[in-house]
Amino acid sequence: MHEHLHQLLDWLCLTLLWCPGPAVPDRSPEVVGQPELVCGVENVEDLVALPDSAWIIGSGLGDAMFQSGALHLIDSAAATAEKLELDLRPDLIPAPPYDACPSPPDAALFSAHGLSLRANDDGTYELFVVNHGGRESVEVFRVTPSAAAPSFEWTGCIIAPPTAHSINAVAARSGGQLVLSATAANGQGSLEQLIAGENTGAVYTWDAATGWSELADGALPGNNGIELSDDETGVFVAAWANASVTYLPLVAGAGRRRTMELDFYPDNIRRTDDGMLAVTGQVATLEEVSACVAADDPQCAIDYRAALIDPATFRVTKLYEGKGTEQFGLATVTLKTEDTLWLGSARAECIAKVPVE
């Protein structure tokens, strides 16, 4: 009976494009200890792991207006974190293919939101950072690993498309292109529209030759986190106000649009160490979450939840659930490594570390 039920659910998902919410966990790790907090950070909304190292890079969303944030560097082995001191001198010259950038961001206003990391052939990485500080842009840094801590060098930026009013997350394709989500676009994006479930956002693609293009059928109720499919021909986009994740093809022949329903409001999507997609968000009302972010309060005790999505079958399973406290709540991202879930929040002075096996 159980096997026939799974077959029916798979048929509904793949044939009718209706994918049910969290089911019995199939590949979820087991939590084997209590969450620990690593503090000394501020509003680490997103996290990415530097491959083959103990380092994790965290964003820093800044104040209620998304200004004056930071980037953070986290040592996962020592469970310590620090704010990065970035060189953003106004006289720095951007490098191709990002040399259309007018200047570095204002160092006093720079505010890091969504992150994406892409490997270069020389062993360095390009870090793409959604920035709201002083301008809406994707800032680019060259990350160079070393025996000690990695170094960060600003190399340019891409100014956001003019129709995007609140960019959110970015995903870097291996061929040099970017995919960007915007929560508010084309004159849409009020809280009233989000509560009503209206499409407010957009998905954009960028390459150096043609610049930005808006993806047809990419508008969702509050476009949020974004992650590439295995072959990079499609993207998974969180529709925050719709409590769902939608798969969108980027090219012809990359499959059809599919929507996976969730039982929370999804924020960031992160690929796990074993190839799954971890999506994290809030268990509260849209009004409560919006009020927390707008209040610039590091003590929003809002519950949170995370789920796994199998990018091959579109099946959803439970990953983790947490109770918001004054020290950590409103989780926005889960970065899963081999034995740990690392959780960040748009409004907290700590990140959470959860041991798993």
C-alpha cells in the first residue's frame, strides 16, 4: 500500500505538475545533538561553503532599509565567525567582464543579501553578492584560498535591471551567466499584493554580451531564493508568499514548470553536500515576518522550518524544524555539510549549528 501511494504521488508530480508538500523523510539526516549558537555576526541571511575547506561565507543584510551590512567569514572547524574587512576604495578599477560597473559600492552602505560561488580554472572563486547598499547590484569578489583564511578582492559589479526593485538571490552558471531573482519587479511588490498571493517578482538572466533579460513566466508571489538544476538548464525559485518552490526551465527542452508546495514560507535554497536542495523559511504569518525584518530587531523569536527537495524527482521531505528564541529565529538559510546543518537568519546576531548524521 505504501509503495503504491509513493507511485501515485510521483505520477501526480511528474504528469500533472502537482507536487505535494513534505512527506515521510526518505533521505533526511538525523539530528544527533542540540543546536549551538555561533555569535558575533549580524543578519547572516545567506551562507555558502568554500569547497575543500572549513570556511563558510555569510552575508550580512544590514539595517531595516538593507543598508550598512557586511560579509562574514565562518570557521566551521573552530565554530567562530567574524566580519570581513573589505577593500572597497572608490578608486578601484573593475575588471572585465564586469567593467561596466561605475565604481565599488559605498563601503559604509554595502549590504550583502543573496550569495553564489563559482569556481575558476586557476583555483580561485568568484563570489557574487546581491547588494542593496547605496544601489541595487550584484557585486563580484575574487576569493583566493590559502593555508590561512581566504582573501577577498572586489573585481566589479553588475547593476540590477531597471525593472527590478528589490533583488534577492543570485545563482552563477558555469558558463559565465547569472540568474537573478527579484521579490518586487515591474511596479509590483507591496505587502498587500503578497498577502493576496499576487505575482510580484521576476527572474532575470545575464551574460556579458547581452546584459539582462527577464525570464518569461518567471513572476511569482514574492520571488526569493534561487538554485540551479543539476545540469544548469533550469532553476528552482522560492515563491515566499505562496509557500512553494517552482521549477522553471531556462532553455528549450529543459522540462516543464513544476510547483512544490511547502508548509512554511520559503526563503533561500541551497544545494546540499549530497546533491539535494535544502529550502528554509519561516513558520509565521507574512505580516509577522515582514514586521520583524522592517523593525530591524535582532530578537525576532519566529519559528522556522527546512525541507529537502530532490531535484530529480521533485519530492519534498522534512529536514529540520526550530523554535524561534530571542537569540535566534526567522531562519532564512540552511547550509548542510557532511555532519552539520548551518542556519542563518535575516535578523539575528548569531548563526545556528545543528549536528546531524
